[in-house]
Amino acid sequence: MRAPLERVNPRMLVDAARTTLASLSSTVGTEGLAAAAARPGLLALVDQHAAAVRESLDGDRRPLTVAALAGYTEGIHAAAREHDWHPPAGPIDWAGPPDWLLTRLLAVAALARSLDGPRPAPLPPL
């Protein structure tokens, strides 16, 4: 049973969205983006998928948000389950032929990273 939206704490929704994207980053994003940086063909595919995700979320007209990307990620997972797709049991082989779904998730991870923006420099010690 789901609670009506007006009874859900907005902070909980943001935390849930961030948890979804953190999980995506740890399972696909970190290694996949490193592989894409080393493989121009994979990077080009990720860029194409990222453009498609941005377009489907109307990202050219309004800024992408953590909630939108998390919802998109969960939608991909739901569709994958409906089609009996299962993630690889071990580490993902980014050197092999690209899997459409993994490449799409990697694009979402790349977009999520871009939301973080540049990190400020650490403060000097006191």
C-alpha cells in the first residue's frame, strides 16, 4: 500500500531518489564511466543514450533533477524485469559488445554525476 503523496515527507522522497542514483553509480556508473573514458566508442554510445534520456525527460526545456533521473532508472528496471532481463552476475564486461540496457543505465549515471556540478576545493586546514 502506498501513502498519498501529500502524506509523504519530501525529504524522504529526495533521500530515496539519491539512494537510487547512488546505487546506480556503484553498480554501473563508476566502472562504466572509467571504461567509457578509455574507449571512445563506448563514450560515444553513452553520449547518445544520455541525449535520448535528456530528451525523454524534457531536459532541454527544464533542468534535470535527481527525482526525474531516479524515476527514469526505476522505470528501466521495471521494464527490464517485465522482459526477464537480469543484470550480469559478476563484474560488467565493458570491453565486450555493449548491452543496450546497461549502456542506458550508464548514461543515466553520467547525467546524475553532471547534476552534482563541480566540487568546491577543500578548505585549507585551520
